[in-house]
Amino acid sequence: MKAQFKSLVAALAILFASAMLPAAAQYNNFQPTKEAVQEEKLLQQLKEGDRLSGRISIPDAKAASLIQPQGQSWRDFHQNKLPTIGGVVLLGMLGALVLFFLVRGRVRVEHGLSGQTITRFASLDRFAHWMTAGCFIILALSGLNVSFGRMVILPLFGPETFAELTHLGKLAHNYLAFPFMAGVALMFVLWVKDNIPNKLDLEWIKQGGGLFVKGKHPLAERFNAGQKVVFWIVITGGAVMSVSGWFLLFPYMAPDGVTSLQLMTTVHAVLAVGFVAAMLAHAYIGSVGMEGAFDAMGNGEVDLNWAKEHHALWVAEEQAKAASVPRNSVPAE
Amino acid sequence: MARVKFLCDADRCIECNACVTACKNEHEVPWGINRRRVVTINDGKPGERSVSMACMHCTDAPCAAVCPVSCFYTTADAVVLHSKDLCIGCGYCFYACPFGAPQYPKVGNFGSRGKMDKCTYCAGGPEEDFSTVEFEKYGRNRLAEGKLPLCAEMCSTKSLLAGDGEMIATIYKERVMKRGYGSGAWGWKTAYKETVAI
């Protein structure tokens, strides 16, 4: 019995030893100190956007990222590229508008104001427009302030007041984002049917919208090609701003942590600058730049001559609609 | 005045997390915030190394560069500190920091992260030294007491070094020369644009 046990132990021992041999040989070749990870090599191996990370024993999994060199590119974007893009685009647009005003002056209603008006935008249309526009102005100002205020406004007010102002701006930016998104959605629903591009738009664009030559008015339906461009800038721009902004509002929903947040801020900032520039042009032509245009979004009633010059086909359609309804119809008794 | 730095000799770090615990206890840091952490690279594989990481108090700090309200400042000892009174909790420093140092008290939806918190090199903040308000906002001010950061002071293997940059670089260099290996002064090239030449 004892001999049998001994031989069993021996057999097991041989089995173990033979099983262990390859593994042991593998570790014998490895030099744990000389071949340990080297920071420099690891950093060199990183590709663009990669992070040096490992395992962490605290519950915060995001803390497992040890070094993220991408932060330096983000800093470069924020400190150098964004101010350049912003400066060129925004100052460029302001310059272009001033130049346009000096050359073309205010676009007048050629046949003079008729005194008769036609309803262009109902109260729901105007509500959607002004809710979005009001939010947009505050979003734009607070956004510009958080990006460039340190250079421009901080020296004027001093650090405490500026920090308080910027904090209020941040709160406004966070909360007004929601009525802005609702406004964009509402405008989409209200106006999309009249903003589908068609052949008429090509002709309008060919004639430069009649903006540069006096007395020339290309035909247009409810919205001309220029207004359609503005509409689609607001809809697509608003959508991308909303999605990127959503991630910044809820930073812990971002799929790839800091890397995707860096991308989102970049998209949000570059698009915002373009968006603000486009809206400057929109606001100009809707107010100072064109006689009679503001009324459309003011009280909703535009002068008939203005409407005929800029939206001839729409006026014809509206008048046909009105004519088809008998004026003095007596309700059935 | 010295130019103080941190240096983690990863070949000595045993991932005991005493630095993490010491920091949390010394400054009474709230739950969820870790000013310092230990990350293990190549975990469970041959050549594994652990690195204790916190704010590296960078030369030309990225956080300070991108802060929209300019709430950061650098002390005479080259410690990078910030004012929680000015901080608006926007998260920009977190995007720019290579080391993941900035922490926020709220897992804030709605961008309400709260005021940023990070390693102060045990040097307090802009409030009056040793005041209650300084302790509550920034933690203990050991530097003003003539002491070094507690994480490094109590490191059991003396892996984590804090103090004058040149002095700790010399200590690390001597170690590497003597034992014949070293995985590098982690974060130095990124933070200080220089590394310890061996």
C-alpha cells in the first residue's frame, strides 16, 4: 500500500514537473527589470488620440488613463486655432456686411410702400422665430465670452466680476440650450415644406438674388434660395450644435471620456463661429439691410409691394387662395 | 526658492495606494474625488509597473492656459494652484490636462460639475495660510509648515519623491545607475519638457 502511494506521488511529481517546464523556461528568459515597461517607449508607440492607460483599483474607471497627450493638441486648438478661425470668420463677416452696406446701401422697396399689407408670418411662426433667436443671442454671447472673454473682457472688469459674469453666462448657456433646441424643432416642422430646394432657386442664385442690381427681382415662392440656405443652416447647424452640446452638458455620457469630449468641444466651437457669422448676415438683411423686411417677423404683416417684389409667386398664391373664399359669404342658417 | 516637482520611481512602486489614502485623509477630500491615484501598466504581465500620478505642477501648465476665467496661478515654488472662488466648473482644464488631474465634486449632469479640485502639492490655496476656509476649500497647507507633500513623505518604498526638482532627479539618477535599470521619470517630458538624463 505504502509502495503504491509512493509510486503515485512520484508519477504525479513527474507529471507536474513536465507540465511546468515550458512555462518556467519562458520566464527564465525574461528579465523583469531590464525589460519592464519604459515610459518613453510607451509614449512613442501611442498613435494620435491614444492614451497611456492601465488598471486602477479605485472605483473611478476613468482614472485608469495615466497620460493623454491629446490634451496638448486640444490646448493648441483652443489657444491658437480657434481664435484665428473665430477672428477671420466673424470679423470677415462684419467687414463684408459693412462693405455691402456702403456699396449697395439699404435695399429699398422699389415701388414704394403701398400702405396695404399681407400676412406673412402668423403668431406661431413668430413665436418659434423669436424664441430661437432670443436664446441664440444669449447662447452666442455667452459662448463667445467663454472662448474669447479672457482676452477681451477680463481686462475690463477684473477677475472677480468677470468670473461671476462668466458663471452666469455658463448657467444661461446650459439652460437656454433647451428652448433653443425646441425652437429649432418647431421651425423645422412649420417651414420645412416651403424650404425644399427647386429649379426656381437656381435662377434666383444665378441672378444673385437681385441683391446686387437695383430693379431686378428674381421670382420666388414663400422662401427664396437665400432664405432656404439660412433655414438649412439653422436646422443642420442647430442639430449638430445640439448633439455636441448635449455631450458637453452630460459629460459622463460621452462614450470615450475625455477624448470624445475634446472632439465635441472642437466641433461645437468651430460650428458656433460659422453659425454666428451666418446669423449676423441674416439679422442684417432682416433689419437694417432691407426696407420692409423686419415687419415679416415684427408684427407679421408685410407691405404688399415689398411682398410682390421679393416673393411674387407667394403673393399670387395667397391672393388666389383669398379669392377662392367668397368675401361676403353668409353662414348657413 | 526651489522648483518643486513630483517623481515616481515606478520600479519601486508596490501599488500599496498609501499615497492615495494619505492624500484623501490629510485633506479630507470628499468621496469620489481622488487627487492622486496609482495606475498599473501591463497589469499581470511580465514587466508590469505601477505609477502614482497626480497633478504634476507643469511648467507652462495647460490648465492655466485654457481656463476661460484665468483662475490658475503658479507659486514661487512653481506649484500650480487655482482659486475656487473664480472657477466656474466648465471642465476645460480637464480636457487639456495630460494627467487627468482636475476632479469635479459632482458626477454632474447638466454641466454642473461644481468647482474643480486637484492636487495642491499640499500647498493650500489663495486663502490665508492655515485658515479654516483654506483647509475646507483646498486642504492642508503643509508647505507653509515647512513640510513636503504627505503622499511622498509617507511612501513606504520611497518610490514617490517630492521636493526640489534637481535634487529628486539626482536621487533618481543615482538609483538607476546603481541598480542598472529604470522605467523613466513618468510624466516629466510631458510636464516639464525635460527628462532625467541617465
